[in-house]
Amino acid sequence: MKLEILYPETGNLFGDSSNVKYLRLCLPEAEVIQTGLKDEPSFIKDDIDFIYMGPMTEKNQERAIKKLAVYTDELAEQIDKGTHFLFTGNSFEILGKYIKTDEGELPALGILDMYSERRMSKRHNSLFLGEFKDMKITAFNSRFSHTYPSAELTGFAKVLRGVGLNESCPYEGICRNNFIGTYLLGPILILNPHFTVHLLRSLGSDCVPAFWEEALAAYEKRLAEFQDRKVSLD
């Protein structure tokens, strides 16, 4: 199995690079390819099973868009053919049509029919409780932007408590085939052991996630707190 990490030197905010560290513990036999900003992505020439990108600064978003613009068609092809993706934080915004900033519209890759609005004067921080398939998702939000998808796009997690892609959206994140783009931080794979099992099974692995008992106990405690209406998630 081959896992490709896009731009790890920039997509590493909020400790979300630990999503990859955790996958390495779960899949010690997997080959992990780290593709830097100066490198050609391995998915151009090689069969990659899973592609990850983490949250980054707004300046590095612009750098990532410029670097991936050359490979837009190939990236779209990977999504269409069912390659697994997990883009966390603001990284998935680069796949939309544009990002509206204080200076104007920043053209993005245009792979997904959506756009984002960046509000640098208003950071949003909150906790999140949602539902993906038959499992509850717990996570955190810390972002300057919101995303506005077209009706054709499918959400990742139904909002139970907290904020979705934008303040009026009933779902969080975007799914297309095996692509998942989500603002949710945590890291999400460590915080949500059942979701990690789902991802591993979808990748064809029947392994038990690393530190399963500890991760499950922490998840169940956090879930109880997030479900308690006496606890504010704002």
C-alpha cells in the first residue's frame, strides 16, 4: 500500500500531521511518500492508494494552488477513479473554484463546485459533533474561512452540534467517491477510532488501529461530553 503526503512542510498546522503518524502505526507495512513543494506528485506516475494534505497558512494555500495547478487534470482523475483522499483543515478549499479574500478572489483549482470565503478578522473556534454513516464524529474547528458548496456536492458529516461548512450548512466537509475534505481538526483519525476503522477497511486493511483501547476510551468520554447539552461547544 502506498500513501502520499502532499506538502508536509507546509500542511502541518494544529498537529494534524499526526493523522499520518497514526496511519503509519496502523499500517507499518505501507510505503509513505512525502511530496514537497519542489517535487512532482507521485500520483502522476505511480499507483497511490491514499493521498493526504493538512491545514496550512493562507500564504501557503496560494503556494499549493500554484504547484497543483499544473496537475489539475491528474488530480481530478484520481478523485474520479476512487483513490482515497483526506484533506483536513483549509487544505480542501484549494479544490474549489475560488477563495474570496480581503484583497479579492483567489482562483483555485476548480475541481469541486464550491467556493470559500476567508475572513481574517474573524477566526472561528468551536467543537463539533456530527454523524457519518452510522458513527458519531467528534472534532475541533479553528479557521478563518467558510465554504459554500453547490447542491450537487455531498457532505461528509451531518451536523448534530457545532458548525458545518458554513454557519447555515447542515453538513460538514465534502465527499466525492473516496475523497473526503473536512475542516475538522483533532487529528480526526486519532479522535475517531470508528472512522479510522472505516477508512482502513475501505483501503483494504483489516488491522486493528493502533492503541485501540485507549483511543476508544478517550472517544467515548469525549462523545459523552459533546452530547451533553449542558456543555457549550462554542
